[in-house]
Amino acid sequence: MASLVRSWIPLLILQSFLVAVAFGSKEAEQFSEALLLKPLPDRKVLAHFHFENRAPPSNSHGRHHHLFPKAISQLVQKFRVKEMELSFTQGRWNHEHWGGFDPLSSMNAKPVGVELWAVFDVPQSQVDTSWKNLTHALSGLFCASINFLESSTSYAAPTWGFGTNSDKLRYGSLPREAVCTENLTPWLKLLPCRDKDGISALMNRPSVYRGFYHSQRLHLSTVESGQEGLGSGIVLEQTLTVVLQPETTSVETNMQPSWSLSSLFGRKVVGSCVLAKSSNVYLQLEGRLGHESKNVDTEIEAHKLWKNADFDLSLKPDRVLRESSGLLFIFDIDKSSDSEPFDLGLNWKLPSKWSCQQAPLQASRFLMGSGNERGAIAILLKATESQEKLPGRELTDGRCTIKANIFQIFPWYIKVYYHTLQIFVDQQQKTDSEVLKKINVSPSTDKVSSGMLEMMLELPCEVKSAAISIEYDKGFLHIDEYPPDANQGFDIPSALISFPSHHASLDFQEELSKSPLLSSFKEKSLVRSYTEVLLVPLTTPDFSMPYNVITITCTIFALYFGSLLNVLRRRIGEEERFLKSQGKKTGGVKQLLLRLTAKIRGRPIEAPSSESPAAESSFLSTKLIFKIILIAGAAAAWQYFSTDK
Amino acid sequence: MAEEQNKKPCRFWIWASASVVFRLILISFPGNLNLSSRPEVSTPLTSIRRLAEGYWLKQASMSPYAGSMYHGSPLLLSILGPLTVQSIKGQPSHLLCSLVFVIADILSAMLLRGIGQKLQMAYGLNARLLGFLKSSRDKVILPCGDIAALVYLWNPFTIVSCVGLSTSPIENLAVVLALFGAVTRRVPLAAFGFVMATHLSLYPATLAIPIIIILGYGLDAPPIKLFLQTRSVENEKSSTSTVSKQAKSKQTTHLPFLWKTVAHFLFWVLLWSLYVLVLCALSLNKYGGLEEMFKRTYGFILSIEDLSPNIGVFWYFFAEVFDFFRNFFLIVFHVNVLFMLLPLVIRLKHRPCFLAFVYLAISSILKSYPSVGDSALYLSLWALFVNELIDMKFSFFLFCGYLGISLLSPVMHNLWIWRGTGNANFYFGNAIGYACFQIVFVVESVSAMLNHDRALRRSSSNHGEVKS
């Protein structure tokens, strides 16, 4: 009996614990997947995969997860990450054709290479340590050289220029990082269904990496529960944005290419991921509103939306949403099965043209000057056509202004002269007080920290172009500091241009179900755009020279030390005596040599004393003969002993 | 004779003012003729561009030393800084700065002239005492002050560093001021110049020894033995009384060392350095104070952090040397400056001004960040000793060497940095050549001076023999 009780007790405890866990977490972990497809005006198609994984606040300290990746929750708990975003990007976002003023572009247009920023929930003094540990952990997790961001020369602590105001924010980027499938695989591992099922099954590597642009992003934020004793919840958002060129057979150049999922990715969606709470496919068509009829209530009108004279969709959308600039078709893929796979297609019938909404100013950045000594960086902001229509203009002192934040990191070997900052508005130089509202500079320290420049410009609304230029000197590095391909040059990370008074959001006319993708689109996001990465060639020393340089320089020192000491040490009496003794034993050739050296030394030769006693010379010769005999004897002895053995 | 004496200063003033006019013409060209960015002219320590950056940072309420840009004195920053941002309408920017440097150059030249006149007087006096002047009337004493001043004013190195807006004219002015103060026995002035020079560029700290010797023993003179010799010869010739014997025994003892003046000098050095430090601390008290200043100025000089090319040999050496040995070589190279101090003092203690020249030349060879401004200073100090060094060897060879280096250096730099057809070894080879020429120059000057002393001894002994 006792033994029975004893065996039951642990079970009871376990059960009560499980019950407590079940009740403690009010909501379960959720996973949802979505795919947004969007034809782009330049005959390309954008595919945006969006996966969201929510771990609700729990008191189990995240040890037990059903769907949520354990690696991420451990990361969050260990380094106390409040918010973090990591992106791997290849290719450049084309702001002109792909849009610059919608939530999609402001969130997913990322700089080339790796970009990482994180906000920590630790005391200020530990932020840098946490950052370093985090970079190492992420480096292992994603098979990328994120650990290079550990060094203080490669990251910065933006104060306000980045858009997130926090003193515990760290930002770093690696423009040179090559992004490939080895980074995608660990990223996919975090999904509950990996790429085996559901929407992620579309990610056929060759088709994904064939695109013009792909950016995989991982954004996580912790949600404070506000309850005592309860940990914080984590929201993990994983997106993959790909811009693909559909294969087209039509010869008409102004005709948009027709495409389907299978033609884009070479695969079809066969059912959703069973673990996902929702899995939807969205198709966004821009510039399709206005001339269309207002009422969508009738079935015919709704039908007209997806099958009309311009285009038709291969599947009937489950819902159609209207937002300010276009239409959004929603498809539910739960209904698809093996026999009836989901293969959405868009077939254009008539040539159609539209334009994307663009950011108020289009930014580009370039280098000026030639040579390897110095140069200048210029950032050019050009007004776009759509600038007049945009909201978010401000009136200050009766003037209409556009605010633009510029955030730029300079590696230390780009030695920036901040006093040479020049601002030109419409080709006229302006003083700082006119257009520069705020500026924050943290200069770089050689080999210790990178420099950072944050600027807030306040430009008049009617501005056509604004240019900022700043001069720099190129640094000279130690040979060990050059990368293996030193002559390729060094990359300056992208500058970030953001417009603090402009926010992009999609406002849907009807209230929507809780689709994570759409709710994230609905949130107001800061309009931001990254500039190009700049390649700065630096001078290289001769890498094969260290030994030569060391020996030659040391020779110079020896020359200095030796000759100066020689001059100081020499006394005239000694010299005469030396010359006399030299003259005694010199023959004809030796005399000539002596004369030559004296000439080289620049000293008048002391005439050798005329009287050279024969006795002395004979004595010298006997000495010489004695020496020769001695050496010969030694040689003979050596020979004898060595041959003996 | 008197007419000629009048004519000479007149000619000097014409040439001096011509050099000033030449400078004014050069600085009125826009963009400083691109000289301010030449690595030969502006080093990380003397570049006006870096000074302007430091001033900007300070105006933006940041430490002027933030950002590894400025490594100079905070006092220079508060004097020259405002001038870098102000510009007269319609004139090239930095004109005011250039004017300051021109004034500094003129002052240095005038002070050099003062030093030279003193040295010339001393030379004449000594020659008369030793009895050379009476015997060889044909040997004219050259006006070394005028020559040195003109060499300083017309030296292309000086002109280039003045027009190229490097702060070395001011550093040179401080050094010359210290020497002038010592030569004219104005102790506070000497102490001020010495403290300022050391504060601005650290290496003139070695000048403490020559200045103390000048103040203690007096100006350059032939070795004391010679005087004793001639005196004794004369004494023997005139009479052999007990009084003179007593006097002779007194003379064999060393020249009196003026401890009081030296103590005075040291006191003033202490006072001035306290004053300078307080001023620096006041101007930097929000940005890390004196510790930061020493780390960013002297620390920067001693640890050779900046590897940008200059006409020295250190930049390439420390760009190439293995990190493991870096500290070792740093110590060895810096100690080399100090190693030679003692042997030179022992051998040249009767010629303290010449000793100062040798020290300056050595420090300009072994400097972390040398520029042509340093060469300009020691070349014009060399000209102070034209009387003594007139028999110097290899002078034509050295002249050609300096000329060739200053012509080749821009070419090599252009080939390497701008055209990309050459590599770093081209420019480094040039720097090595320059170092060699400088070394030969110093060694030959020292040897010529020693030979001059030998010749004096020989001729005085001959004299004595002839007289006896």
C-alpha cells in the first residue's frame, strides 16, 4: 500500500504541474503562415512569405514549447533581447519601381548583406557584452559571419537616427556577407513545418535565389505580460521577400507577363501546414481602383474584380479587400489537397501600366574624388513625382517642410572630417542652421570604434534635390588588418534615410480578421530607405615586404648610430697612430686601398712614414710564417683525427 | 669698409621683405596650391585640416580629441581654431591662418638673426682672444645671423610649410624663441620657449641640455684648453712671476658653471609648465582633462598609431612589422633619440648652440611624424655656423640629395597614391633616401665641427711655437 502511494505521489505532482502550466498560459502558442504576391510595374513579381510564431507569456520560462523554436526563446532569455531584427539580403531594392512608401518596402527593403539590430533589456553597462554574445550565438545559429559584428569597430549605438529611440540599441551591418542557401536552411528550421509542408514548401532554392532581390528577415519582439510572475511572450516574425521575373512567352514588351505559382517557383502548394492557425495567400494589385465600381456587394461585381477585361485569376478569391490604392485578393489554402493543389495564376489580357507609391525623396549615395588619399561621400536626395500627394507634410513657421533623417556609419578607416559637411538644396549651398535641424556625431576612433552620423534635415516641400557631402581621408592599415582580397576595396555600410513625419500603412476599408500579415501592414511604419553600399579602394602596402622593410629600416638606424658614434669617438692622435701602423705593413695594393678608403672617408691621407725598418718587417714575416705553420699543423691534426675514424 | 657694413643690412632687409612678399603672393592663391594635403608638409600632428576638425568637435561640445583626428595642443586649438572658420569675403579661406604662419616665420627669422649676431660676436671675440684675427686679416667673419635668417626665409621647405598651412612654423618659432632667450640670457623667455616647444611637439624636450649649458657656461667657444694654452704661452713669454703662476693654476680649473642662472631657468620652466598645464586643463576640463590630452598628444607621438605615409621611415615599418614585435621596436626607435644625447654632450659641451642644432636634426630624422618644416628649422640653424662649418665635406652632394628627394617625393607619391602605377615601396625608398641624406648631413656637420676645433688647436699650438 505504502509503495503504491509512494509510486503515485510523483505522478500526482506531475499532473498538478501540467495542469498548472495549462491554466497558467491563457493562450496557446500560435503559428500562422501567409504569402503575399504582388505584380510589380517593371514586369516582375514580388513574393513575400510571412510566418509568425507567437509564444504567449508563461511562467514556464519558455522551457516547454510546442511550436515556438527553442533556440530563439533561449536566445531571448539568455541575452534579454527586447527586440531584434536580423536580415540577410542579396540584391538591391528598386525604390523607383517596387515602391517606397508602402509597409512592405519600408519593412523589407534591406541593405545588402547582413543587418542586425537589437534592443536589450539589461543595464546600460552590459549592453555591449550582451551584443557581443548575441552576435556569436546568431552566427552559430545562421551559419553566417555575424560574429564580425562583435568588434566595436563594426557596430554603433544610434540615438535617434535609426527611428527607434533607445539607448540600449545596437546596430551593425556587414555589407560584404554573401547570402546563400546555407543561411536559408537554418532559418527554415525555425518553422514548425520547415519547408516540407504548407506555404514554405514553395521555397524551391533555385527559383528563390534566381530572383533579382531576396531578403530573409527575422524579427522578434518580446511582449510584456504585465502580470507578476509571468515571463514575457515572444513574437517571432520571419519573412522572405523575393522579387522574381516570370518567364514570359509573349513578344509584346508592354504586356505584363502572366504567371502562376508553379511557373514562378516550380512547385505548387499542397495543403497548409497543419500546425498553422491560418494560412493564406494574398494577391495585391496596385492601381486597380478608382474607375472600378464602388459596390462590391453583388456577386457579379465581385466576380468582375477577379475576372475582367484586364486580367483574370485562375482561382476564385475567398475575399476581396479594398485599400486606398489597390485591391487585395485573399485565398485560403486549407481547401487544397493533393488531388487539387493550390496553384494561383494571374493572366493578363491587356497591357496595363501603373506606378508604385514612392517615398517623398529618393536617396542615392556616391563617392567623389579620385586617388587613394582622400575623397568625399555625397548623399543625394531627389524629389519623386508622388511627393506632392503624400501626407505627412508639416508646417513650421508657416513653411511646408519635409523631415528626413540620415543615419550613417563610417568604418574607422574612413576618417571623416565633419567640419567639411556641406548641404546643398537645389544646387545652392545652405548654412547648417537653415536646413539642419538636429545633428549627432560620434567620431570614430582609430582601430577602436566606428564613427556615426545622425542628421535631421528639414527641407522645404518644393525642394527638387538636396545633396549632402562630407570629406574624408582614407586610412592606412597595418598589413594584418587587410582582408585577403585587399585590392578589392572596403565597403561602407548603407546609409539609412528615414522620413519621421511620413508613415506608411495600408488602410483597409473593412475590419479584418486577425491575419498577422495584414495587421502588420496596418500598423504605421516609418518610411525608410537604404542607400547603396559604397566600395572604397584603400591603398595597400606591399604584402611581401615585411622582412625587407625591417632590415632596411634597421640598417638606417645602424648607419645613424654607428657613423655618428664613430665621428664622436675618433681622436686625431689615435687616427694618426692608426694610419702610421697601417702604413708600416702595407704593400702596394694595400696602400692603394688605404688611399681609396681615405678618399671615401673624406680625410686627407697621412703620408706613411718613410722609414720602414727592415728588421721589423722581417719580424712581421716570421710572425706570419709562424701563424701559417700553426694553422697548417692544426689542419693536419684535424685531417689525421678525422680520417682515423 | 663702413659703407659695406651699412650696405649689408640694407640688402638683408630687401631680401627678407622679398621673401615675405613672395609668401603673401603664394597664400593669396586659392586652395593653398594643394600644399596643405601633401604628406611631406602636413603630418597628423601639424595638419590644419585636423585642427579645424578638432575645433569643430569642440564647438559641437565634444572633446577635440574625439575621433583620432586632432593630436595637437589645446592652446593652439583655441588660438588657431577660430581663424579656420573665419574668412574674409572674397579672399581664399584660411587666409587669416596663413597670415599667422607668415608672421611666425618672420619672427623666427628675426630671432635667428639675433642669435646669429650674438654667435658672430662671440666668434669674433674668441678668435681675437686666440690671436687668429690679428694674424690672418684676410679671413672675414661671415654675418651668420643674416645668412641663417635668409636661409630660413628662403628655404623652400619653410615656404612650403608656411603656405601649406602646417603648424610647424609655430613649433619652430617656439624652439627658436627658446634658443634666443638662452643666447641673450633672458631666462624667462628661454623657459617659455622651451616649455611651449615641448608642449607643442615633445621632441624639443632634449633642448633642455643645450639651453642649460648655454646658461651655465656661456655661448659657443673653442675648447677651454685652447685658451689656457694661449694664455700660458703668453704668460711664459711675458714674465714668470708668482702672481701669474697663481693665476695659471686658477685657470686650469674649469670654467665656472652659473648654478644660479640655471636654477633660475629651472624655476621658470616649472612656472611656465604649470601655467600651460593649468590653461590646458581649463580648456579641456569637460573632455577628460589633462590625462586625455597627454594620451592623445604625447601618447599618439610615442605609439605611432597613424600609419599614413610621410617622409619618415616609421609609417611603413610599423605598417609591416609583426604585431608581436611592435612594442620592442617602438622602444628601440625612441630610445635611439636619447642614446646619442650623452656622447654628444661630452664631445660638444663647449658648443651648446651647435649641440642644439644636432639635437634638433636628430629628432627630425627619428621623429614619429616628420615633416619638411622640421628640416627647415635645422637647416637654418646649421647656417648659424657657416664660419665654423665652412670646410664641411659632401656639401654639394648633400645639396643635390636634398634637391633630388624633394623633387622625387611628390612624383613617387603621385605614382603610388593617385595613379596606382607604383606601390608603397617607391615612396618608402624615397623616405629611406631622405633619412640617409639627413644622417650624412648630421654626421658630416658634427665631424666638420670637431675638425674645426682640431684645426684651431693645431694652429694655436703652431702659433705658440712660432711665438715662443
